[in-house]
Amino acid sequence: MKYLDEIINRLKAKYGENLGTELKHRNDVELFVSVLLSPQNTDKQVNKVTKELFKHFKTFNDYANANLKELYKFIKSLNYYKHKAKYIKESSKIIIENFNGKIPNNIDELMLLPGVGRKVANVILNELYNLNYGIVVDTHVNRVANRLGLVNSRDPLRVERQLMNIVPKKYWHDFSHWLIRLGRDTCNARNPKCNECILNDICPNSRVR
């Protein structure tokens, strides 16, 4: 698929390969907590609250034994913070009791944890274990993939399946990062900067063609 090959080549040249999450973390626990906090929030928002959160909570035991109201204080600026605090506490207990304190390394076990859907599981597996079970589909990936004509659905699961069918598996990890960065840089939701986009001559929805 030459059209897709060209997209991949241009995005690779612009952003590089082996990209990592922009969620700031120093270890597995911090990555897990950050990813659980990320849905419906920007990485910037999450990084802002975890800067203080991680000074007080360092292990899964800390989160499992935490008072929810204490957790609320650190993450209350995030959307759905009460639900997320419960997910972190409950998931930490399960990781300790059922997985010997280690984050599961397969998608089925990960998705048994409260607050862990397919998107969150994919991020954890990609970032922590370098495993490509799928393609992370957030709002940026969903929007950009549709604008580029690579998919024809707004449902995240369908978008993921459609992308997995056309994107070579070796690029699954980077491809989502590329679309996320493109979505943030130029392909904005309301006012896409088509004149600045490196794909504006091949994008079917470009405003400058």
C-alpha cells in the first residue's frame, strides 16, 4: 500500500523511531499509575499531578494501603479523579495479591485490573515490555487516522483493528506515537494546520490541496 508507505516514511523521518510515552515516570509503578490517570486527561495534566503524587506514594503497597481521600488531594485536578483513585488502589491490591507485585505482561491479565481497558493495556505492554499486542488508539490517533483515510470508523476498537490490518506490526508502537504527535503539532481537532503538515499533499482531507 504505497499511500501508507509514504505516510510511514514521512512520519518516521519527522519524529524518529522507538518513541516513548510523554508520561514522566522513573519505574514500573510510576508508569502504571500515570497510564491509569491518563484517560480523558492530557499527558501534561497527568505529569503535573504525578510530580507531587510520586513524592508521597512510591510502591504498590503504598497505593493499596492509601486512604482514598489522601489520593484525591493529589489528583483532584484530573477528570474522573475519584474513579481513578479507586482504580489505582484496587489494581495495586490485585497486583500484590495475584501477581506477586509484578505488573502482568499479557493483555488478558492486564484487562482484569480495574481501570485497565485495551488502550491502557496496550500502552503498558508497549512501554514496559516492548510487546506489540495492538495499536494504542487515543483521540489523536482516531482523528488523524480518519482524516488520512486509513480507517472509516470512530469506534476505538474498530479503528485499532483496521490499523492493525494495514500497518506492519514492527511499526505498531511507533505508528500511534507518530499520529499522536502529528495530532498535537498540526492536525488539531478544531483548526488543523494543513499548510504546515508534512502530509498535506497526500491527505484526502487537506485544506491546501
